[in-house]
Amino acid sequence: MKKILLLSDTHSYIDETILKYVKQADEVWHAGDIGNLSVTDAIKKEKPLRAVYGNIDDAKARMEFPLNNRFMCEGVDVWITHIGGYPGKYNIAVRDELKQNPPRLFICGHSHILKVMNDAKLGLLHMNPGAAGVHGFQKVRTMLRFEIDGDKIQNLEVIEIAKKA
């Protein structure tokens, strides 16, 4: 079993609150718009990190992290990308591959809006953790944490943090 902390859209921001949750996880997954790599460096000092770059990320981030990260975690096929869309409204860049070879868990960021949805048509669970950083329109910073146990995705929790640090 793995305890996962999922975050996105830090936009160069990390604080002790985020790091407190990082320390409680087995792995941290970041769905892009990292900003300054000091964010991912701080996470990597504490826990293993899987991440993708987002549209605001510079060449350094794009050299360190891929646009799409598809991997197995226990028995779950996971695909993380930054701009992925939502069930019924997937981004054109991923739509065809999603339909042809859907993962069990599809994760994206970008919108700053936390959303978890089942896509019954493709048989996948879609997650967007919202935004963990302070830049953007969100009133509350959000992250998700959950467990992967074999082929089960379970114990999903929403973490809400006041926007002003």
C-alpha cells in the first residue's frame, strides 16, 4: 500500500503546511505548474516525487520532468499530465490516447479547481487536486491524498488550506 499526496499549481510556492503533508505520504505526485524548482527540490528531500511540467514551467523544469508521466503504482495504471481536461471534455492533445488506452487513474492540474470524477465511459477515475500555491483565483489552496492498495484507490481526502500563508 502507498499513501499518495497529490498537488498541482504551486507556482513557485511551498510552505511548512505543504511539507507537513509531504512528510506523511509515501510518495508525492505533482501535476505541473511547479514554478521554481526549489519547490520540487524541497519535496524530493523528504519523499519520492513523480511530476510533470506545466504551461508556466521554464526550460529547467521541462528538462527535469516530462509533459506526460504514465506509470504503474502497485496495480494501478496512472497517467499524469498538466492540461488534461475532464470527462467528456478532455484536451485534444490526450483525447485519442485516452480513448484507445485509458489508464485507471488520470490526473491533471491547470484549472486550479479541485475535481474528482469517475469516467464510466472510459472506466477511469479523474483527479485534479486544485492549486496548492497562492497564485491564482482560488480562495482555498487544495491538495488530495489517497491510498493505492493493489488495484484499489481508497481513502481519498481533500486537504484545504487558507490561501494566505
